[in-house]
Amino acid sequence: MIRCFCLTLALFISVLPQSAEAEEWRDGGKLLLTGGVTSIEGAAGGGLATWAVIAGDETEAGIGGTVHATYIALPDFDLTSYGGAIGFRNRIELSYAHQSFDTRSVGAMLGLGHGFTFAQDVFGAKLRLIGDAVYDQDRVMPQISIGVQHKRANQGAIIAAVGGKQSSGTDVYVSATKVVLSRSLVVNATLRFTKANQLGLLGFGGDKAIKYQPEFEGSAGVLLTRRLLVGAEYRTKPDNLGFAEEDDTYDLFAAWSVARHVALTAAWVDLGNIATVKRQRGAFLSIQGSF
Amino acid sequence: MLILALAAAAALQAVPPGENPADPYVQSNANADATPFTGKAMLNAFHGRAGIDRIADGLVDRNLRDKRIKEIFDKQDIVRLRRLLKQHFCYILNGGCDYTGRSMKDAHRDMGVQTADMGALIENLQAAMRAEKVPFFAQNRFLAKLAPMKRDILQEHKAKHRPPLQ
């Protein structure tokens, strides 16, 4: 998988010198919300799903980026994520997110200790291949991107103890995003190949399954104003660990561009069963700064 | 002979008051580079031809004040631009107008328009439509007709070299 990651990076770099001709370098230029918000894994997207859009406010004549902080409050856990992303010429996105998952009192129940925290680092790279989600309104063709997310979880011993095979892993995905302006809609579909247990926080592969599995992330939203997108997302996940069933997740979200450089996302999320604890539904709050 | 032919063509395209003479070109609604809406719902959403005129003027006024793209518009025949924008919008919104300007490709040739300029213009158009209280969903339906023009409006990168249209 590391080789795959390297090959993809090499592909990214080969695309870099495509615009050799001198043109004026520009700050910003994307329309509000057309760079998406930040997904929990740090890539530009919705809340749970990664999209084909490239992070930042830049166009093909500039560099942009985002920083984010996300907090998901669940009945028995909470998940925080912070990080940033760089968008280069609206073509390449490099992202980082640090996730931590606080088990609070469940940690004591599971014998890990109160407030035991699983964490992971997610290093992402995304390449826009074809299409323009916003401007190609006369074409059915969406904006299509491919990407990788390399994840390194920090609790290798616990992961092994619950049946996880590895504490690091690499997801690869292909994502298609389209703004349907004539209907004020934004739709996205992502196909992700992954072994991750609970996004990777509980490792990769397990006693039930160890292979890469295709998983789906779908988002659909309606633009109510140029600053406000409301919608829903659905994300399937592998179910690799025998000790605890893992569920698909969904959310209902509102992404609000408060100002040109600031977006707030609020969502109601259902993360299902997590580590034997049922019905983890709660609030998702995220703030993103962008340039 | 060529000069005579061009002079004859120019004579046929009489210069409206306040405008500079333009080099002759073939006039056609095909130059609008968009399929007009059918029915009157969109025209009504834009408050008829009077509303369209206010929006086009509002767009030009905002562009001339916008430091991001002012440089592009400062070089244009603004009287002509206002007239053609009104025609263009009216044609697309099925307001009963003919578009007599150049195609998007010809009108923006060698202007060096970049995506960020297009973004700035769209923001100004959105502001002009908001000022006219055009419902947001109707604004987007209209923008969906304009957005694909980006491919013709953006050409070779020559941002430091922006000759006037005429």
C-alpha cells in the first residue's frame, strides 16, 4: 500500500508543471462554499464525506488552504479533529488531520481507564482529474478527483488486543462532485477502498475481515442562499472486528459561510454502534478558516 | 475593395449614440452562446425588461467599482457594454430581445480573463440580482446558463496584456 501511496504522489508531482505559461498569480477567486468544508479526515468535503473539490479559495492561478477544528459530541464519547489543508492551483490538495476519540467513562468500563483516548494522524493527498463542479453547468460530467489518506493510529497494543491487524493503513478513493445550479443542488459520491475500523482509530483489518473493501460516501445538499448549504450524508464503513459491530453513519448538516474566509458546519450525526456502545448520535460542530 | 466592403458593413451596423464604432462582425443570436429559457417564469422573476436593465446596469456599476476586475472594464466601451449586456440577459431570459453583440469567444479575445475575474463578476451579478430581489433559485437557474461561457471567456493567459475590445 505504501508503494501505491508513492505512485500516487509521483503522479501528483508529474502534473505540477502543467501551466508553465506566465499568468497573473491570484489570491482567492472561488465562489463561496465551492471549496466545500472540511471533512473529519481533513480533506475538503462535507462533514463525514470527502468530496472531489479542492481545499481553499484558490483558482488554477493560485494557492489556497484551510484550517479546521471539529468537535463531535456523542452520548458516551467525543471525537475531536483539527488540522489543515493546502490547495494548489485548484488541482492538488494536501491535508492533515489529528483525530482524538475520548472514551470518557466507557474507557473505565472497557478496562482501559477513564478518559482513555484513541488518536490518529491522517495525511491526505487529492488530485482533481477532470471536470469543473461549478462552471460545467451544460455537462453531466461531474468534477472527479482521486485521493489517498494515510492514517496512523496511536494505540497499537489495544488495537491488536481487540483483533485489529494493523495500526496504520491507507485509504484510496475516487470522488465525484457536481453543483446542479439549475436546481440549486450539490451532490457528491465517493467510492473509498479501506480497511479502517472506526475511521482507523481502531486500526485496520480485523479478525472478521482483513482485505480492502469498497465503501460509499454520498452527500446531497440544497443551496438555500449563496452562504448556506443544507443536506444529508451517508457513509458506509467496514465491519472487521468481532468484538463490536460497526455501523454505517449518516448526518443532516448545515454549512454556513459566515464570511468569505470562515465557514461553520453544524450537523446531527448518527455514528451507530461504537466499541459495543449502541446508538452514538449527537452533534457535529466544525469551524473552518480558509484563504 | 476590402476597405470598401468593411466600410459598407460598418455603415449597415450604425453606431448607437455614445458608443465608439466597432469593427464589423456577423450579428446573430447564436453569438449569445446560450439557449434561452422558454416561458415567462424567469422573465417575471427578473421583473421583466426593466428589471433586467437595472440588473445589467447594477452589474456594470459594481464591476467598475471592484478593484479585482476594474482594470478589465476600464478599457471597454461602457455604453456599448451596458446595451449588449441588457440584450444578452434579455435574450437568455426570453424577454423578446435579439442579441447583437459578438460571441463570448470573440468578445473576450486576448483580454486575459482568469477564473478569479469570472468569480468576481458572478459575485457582482449576484449582488445586482439580490438588489433587484430576484429569488435565489431563479438567480441560480440564470447563472447555470452563464457558467459554461467560462470556457470561451477564458483563453490564453495574457493577463498583463489587456487590449480594449474594439
